[in-house]
Amino acid sequence: MPDTDILISSSSLSKLCSSLQSNDKKKRKNTLLELRHSVFSENSDMTIEERIQHVFKSVLRCLSDQVEACRELALTILLDIVKYVPEDDVQYLTYIIPVLLQRLGCDEIQEKSEEIRLSLMEFIHFMLRKFKPSDLACYVNDLLQIFTRTIVDPFPKVKTASCECVSDLAKTVPAQFYSRCESVVKPLLQNFSHQHSKVRFAAIAAIGNVVRHGNNKCVQDVVVPLAERLFDQAPIVRREVCRVVGFWLLELPDRYSYFQRILPLMLTSLSDPVPELRKEAWDTWHQVGLQYMRENEKELKDKVDYLQEESTHYPTDVPRPNLGCRTLVERNLCHIVPALVRELDDWLVDIRIKSSELMCCLVLHSEENIVHHVERLLVGMYRASNDEDNRVTENVERAAEFLGYFVPPETYCKLILPTIEDSCTSGHLRILAGILRGSQRCLLREKLPQLAAFLHRPEICQNKKAVYQVQLIKCCKSMMTICQEDCRDVDHHLFGVLITVIALTTEPGVVTGAKDLLEDLRQLCGFSSSSDLFKKHIRAVLEDFTTSVDSWSLCSPQRFIFEALLLQAGEVVGLHFDIVIPLVTTVLNPNSDGEMRLKMFTVLSTILQDPETLKLAVDAGPHMVTLINDAFIPNLVWHAGRTAEAIRTAAVVCLATVLENPPSSVNSAYFLNTTSSKLVPQLVTLVEDSSKRTRLFTLRAIIRWVSLLRNHELYKADDVLKIFPVVLGRLDDIDDEVRCAAVKTLSAIFKSLPCDFDVVVSKGPIEVLFETLILHLDDHNDAFRTCVLAALKEISVISPELLLQKVNLKKHNLRNTQGCDDLLLYLNTV
């Protein structure tokens, strides 16, 4: 350690400086420690200035020492010296700058230590703040040469410090920096993609000052890399981009020439996901607009004086930019829109998202002036609205809604409808729905008939894709939300669109949405129930089908719509049997597609099961006759194949339903007389059909048919003799359920015989009936035995004596003695 009692003199300092030449690195280090103490010690016959002058050059040479510790100590001494000397004493710069240039500014940096390189940059940073700009001006070239190397230094902290030095140099000597700034632009841009956010932050801050105080032509080189940083994951980096851009918009000398390049960056920052950053961007942008108004006060005077600041029709919950901001964007739209449309189709999803956000902001700022560019914007919006990323489509839809606020329907209908007519996608409808949602009611009202009729066109509304149907519903909802009661004039078109969606969709969610909208339409039209809505519109829709029903196939949209209309209308269908039944009969023609007929029978059975539908039927008798003769009976004829079998089952189900629930207005006698001749033979055939369900429902239909004939005194002996033998054969069916149904059918046939039935003449068939039933009293199935026993008791009224005789005759051959005894007891009682 240095001795504090020794008086420091010129000779002692000279001796210490000589020791710095020693080959002993430890001695050199200790000498530097002594020098540091000696220079600033109070125990000396020399002034501090003299001591500094004496040792300065020797210490400066130590910056090239081979020992890192010595270089570090030398730099510490130099920093203390520079801190002490006056700011106007620039002689030291003459020696320091060349040494620093040699250590840091060569093609290959001489200083190997990262920590010392960082300390050297901090030393330079201190000197930039210490000395006067006029004294630093002559060293700009040397400093920039240093910075071009250190900005790309491998050590991140050196990069950050270098960026800070560049910023200070640009602000300190702008006049000299102006013409030489381009040398640091490229190195700074290399740091824009560095993995450390602090380095990216420092590089962006530095580029802001370089462009502001340097040659503004650099804007063209930096604006694209700067825009890429708006996608940065670090909020501090995005915030710095916003600050730099705002700084340029406010202070860049030649900013008017570069507004078209800078504005998109500022507008994009207004949609940043971080609320604090977004607020800061809006505050900066507001200041830019105010400054632009001040700078163009004379030009904007009329707008300021007469333009209404608060718009009567403006998006809610969205801040309206000031006049300066709006004018600034308006005057640069022609440069921004083409690039924006291109980037909406970029292969990078992040760029597409930011572009769609920028579009929203651009439309908001442009307001009515966007009309001149809407055609070009729509081209990009159509493509982006089909984007695979939901964030892009949501932003584009929002931009479309903003367009609706500022572009009148008269204008956008001329642009959108012809495009959709040529090639309509879900994206086109998404854009249309958004624009409609933002439209003004008084203006949209005039175009409502045209829009509703357009959506109702078959080529527009008859689409089976769920995503398409969702947007179609949105279009209808937008019109109904905006126009409210005005939609009563186009309710038939809206009704047709929604029924079409319900008919063609396979998604439950879409069905729910369309039905909810139908309910909204009912309320808008002032109807008390949905039935009233269907009463008003169903006939017109049905009449449209009469011209095309002959050409329907399984995939025909009209068939789907017809079926959906029948199912949704409920009892209202009964009021229009005069149209419905001919349509159904045509569809069920045996020459039609089998699967189409099968689906129509399914719908028909649903309708016929609703008693309310048949109650409302006007003059239903002839319609029911037509339905049975022309639709049911032809489809009951046997044909090979599973589809034909399913059709027979569906047809007999519908027949059984009609017979069990005949319309109250039907003249049953006329109905029975006009159908019996064709129907009974067909039913007899179907009793032996290969399908279990067909056999079951055929037996049920026979029971009901016999009951109707008996009720109207049309039941004849021939009917009994035609039907019962076939039904009797079903007692041997392989299915127990069919066997039980056959027993019940026999009971229905014989429990009350027609007047012309002669028991004596028909003794043979009756004996066969009794003997067969008695034989089945011994069946293995308990339930079936019980059913047979009940049937025997019920039909015993035909000839109790004959049945008693047959039972006594067969009793000794039967295992079911209990059943025989029970039957005998009953017969004896009778």
C-alpha cells in the first residue's frame, strides 16, 4: 500500500510512471494503485492538474496492457481524471479517442475482455455527457467507427451500452451526426432480432434518435424492421416502438414526407393487447393529431368551425379520434390501403392478425372518406374473412361493421351484391352481416326489400355448409336488429331464408339459432304465436313447390325445405291439405327414389300423429282417400330389397296412424267405401311380410279397419272370411309379439260378427279357428297362453256349444289343464 506520509513530487511520479514499463505484471498493478492514490492525494507539492498532466499519457498506455487487471485499473484512473478536468479542457480527448478507437474500433476488436469493453463504453458514455458538443464534433467519425463495431459486440451489455451511446451522440452533435448516421443503421437493425429484450429495446430507442437527428432517408430502411417488432412478445419492446414512432410523428423534421410509412405503425399500436400500452399509444396519437391541426390551422379552419365533432351515428364504446388524426389518416389512405390489402393475405398469421386490426383502426379514422377505397378494401376483406384463424375473421367482421357506419347502403349494395351473386362464400356473408349491423336504420330501410329478396334467392340461401348457414342467419339478424318493425314488409323473404336454413342444416346449434330468429320475426310482426307466422307464409312457399316437385331427388333442397316446413308448421299444415297432399302423393310415387320416399313417410307419420293437425283439416275426407289410394297402397306392394321393405313398414305405420286418428271432418262411410277394395287385399298380403314391424302395424291397421267398418255397419261376412285365415296363420309367427297381436286381431274380427255372417254355413272356418286357438293354449309362452285364453272367452259368443265341445274333445291332449278348466268353467257359465 502507498505510504500516505511521503510527499508526492514530480520525481516520485516519474519513478512510478517508469515502473509501468516493468515486465512484472504484479508490479505494474501495484504501481497503478499507487498512481491512483498519488494523483488525487493532498500530500504533494504539485497541483492536481500538474500531477494529471504528468501521469496521464503513461496511464493511457496501460489500456493496452496485457493484464486485464491493469487495463481495468488504468481505465478507472482515466475515468477519475476525466471526471476532474473541466468540461472545456479537451486536450485529453485528443489522446483518449485514438486509443479507444484502437481498442474498440478496428475490424478485429483488440480488447478481449467483455467486462472491460463494457467499462470502455460506459467511459465513452460519460465523456459524451461531460464535454461540450462543439468539442466532441470533430470526433464523430471516430466514435461512429467504434459504435459500428460495439453495437454488434457478442456481449449483450456492450450492445445495450453502445446503443445508448449512439443515442447520446445523435442528440449531442446532430449537425455533424446528420451526414454520417447511416453507418450505424445497419448494425442497429441487426440487434432488432436479438434474443434479449433489453438489447432489442435499446436498439429501437437508438434507431429512433438516429433517424430523428440524422438523415431522414433512413426511415425507408428501418420502418419494416420496426414494424416487425410490433409482433414482439415483450411489451417493453412494443412500447418502445410506439414511443419512437410517436416521437417521429411529432418531431421528425421531414415527417410529412414519411407519414404514409410511419402512420401504419402508430395505428397498429392503438390495438395492442396490453391496456396500459394501448392507452399510452392513444395519448401519443392524440397529441400528434393536435399538433397536425395547429400546423395546418388555416387549411382545416372550415372543418374546425363547422364540422360536428359528435357524430349522430357512430360505433359505441369506441373513442373517436380528433380531427387532426382523422385528416392525417385520410390524406394517406391511398398509400396505406394497397399495402394493407396485400398483407391481409400474408402467409404469417401474426401479420394477418395485425393487418386486420389495422383495418379496423383505419376505417374508424377515415369515416365517410373510406367510401373512395371501400371497393379495394372489400377484396381483401373477402379473402381474410375465410381465414383459418378466428382472430383474423373477428377483426375483419368488426371492420365490416365499422364500414356500415360510414358507407351508405346505396353504395355498398352496388359493390357487394354483384360479387356475392357470382361466387358466394361464408366469408362474403360474414362481411355483409357486419356491414348491415353497422348501418343506419333510415338508410337501410330503403334497401331492405332488395337485400331480403337477394338472400332468399335459391343460389344464396340453399347451402348445406354449417359455417355458411351461420353467416346467413347473421345477415337476417342484422337486418332485423337494425330495421325492427320495418322488417314486416320483407317478412316472407326472411321466413323463407330461415326455414331453408332449418331444413338444410345438420348442426343442432344452427337449428336453434334459426328457430330463435323465427321467434324474433314473429314478435316483430306482432303475431301472438308462431302458428300465426306460419299461417301467413306457408301457402306461398308450398305453391312454389308445385312446379318443381316432379323433379325432386333425394338431395333436392326443395325436398328438405318441404319436409322442414311440414314439421315446423304443426297443426297449420291441416289448413293446406289441398296443396300438401298432392305434393306428398307426388313425392311418394313408386317411381321416385326409395330413400326419398322413406324420409317423406317418416315426416308424414309425425304429422298424422298430431290430432290438432287433423282437426284443422278442411274437407279432409277426399284428401285422406287420395293419400291412401295414391300414396300408401302403391308403396305397400311387395318389392325386393331392404329399402323397399323399410318403405312398406313406413307406409303401413302411416296407414295405421290415419285409421287410429281419422280427421273429424272425414265422411267415414265415403272414406271406407272408396278405399276398401284396394286396401283390404294389400293388408292381407302384408300380414305375412318379412319385416316384424310391418306385420305388427298391419295387424294394428286391420283391427282399426274392422272397427271402423263395424261402427258404420259396413262390416261384411266376406271381410271376415278374407282376413281371418291369414291372421290365423300368424299364430305360428317366430316373434311372440306378432303372435299376441294376431290373437288380438282375431278377437277384433270375431267378437261382433256382421249381420250377414251365417254361423251354420261357416261352421267349418269357425271350427278351424276354435281348434287352432285351443291348440295354442298349450304354448310354451305364459303371456301368449293368457292372451289366447282371453281371446277364446271373447269370441266364444259365436258358438259357445261348439267351443265347449271342442275343448272337451281336446282336453286330454293338453298339458295346460288349468287353462282348459278355466275356459270350461267360463263356457258352462255362459
